[in-house]
Amino acid sequence: MRNYIEQRASKYGEVYHQKLLTVGYGMRYNTYAYLRSKDGFGNECNVITAPLNYEPSITFVLTFIELMGRREPNWLSKDLLFIFYPETDYSFAVQEFLDVYYSENI
């Protein structure tokens, strides 16, 4: 599923993977995509999340990315950040993402 998300979202934005260290056992990743605004400062974003096991959410978010990427609205003043997280780990996966995102060491 991650490859499909990466393929679709990378047409219009930047796509990254984040290995989760605190969530469950085994290899777990967040996949996240940015749509950068033309008029924004790059220090603010709106976050939209979707679980990887619920196809309607993934379809909705990928369609939204495609529509915003095609239209490139002039009124968009904040970046859009889309996080696709492991199935049942919403709170831990998103918290770990935000901890790394706001870390001063990066």
C-alpha cells in the first residue's frame, strides 16, 4: 500500500517515510506527503491523517492531493501535510511523527 500511496502522491508533492521506533513490534512506518503552498512561509501546515488499513480514507486523501495539486489554488497560504499511519496506532504514530517534526536536532 505504501508504494501505491507514494506513486500517486509524488506526482504533486513530496513523499517521505518515517520508521516508527515506539509503535508495536516489527517494521512500522508513517508515510507522509507535503503539498507546498506558493504563498506560504513554510513554517505552518494543516495536517490530514488517514489509516493505512481503511481504503475509503486513503482514496479520499489521495483524491484530495490530486485535486489540490492540479488546481494549485492561489488562496492556499499554508502547506498541506498528509500522514498515512499504521492501522491501529494513531496516537503513537502521529505523536512520534510530531516529536520528530518539531525536534530541534533536525
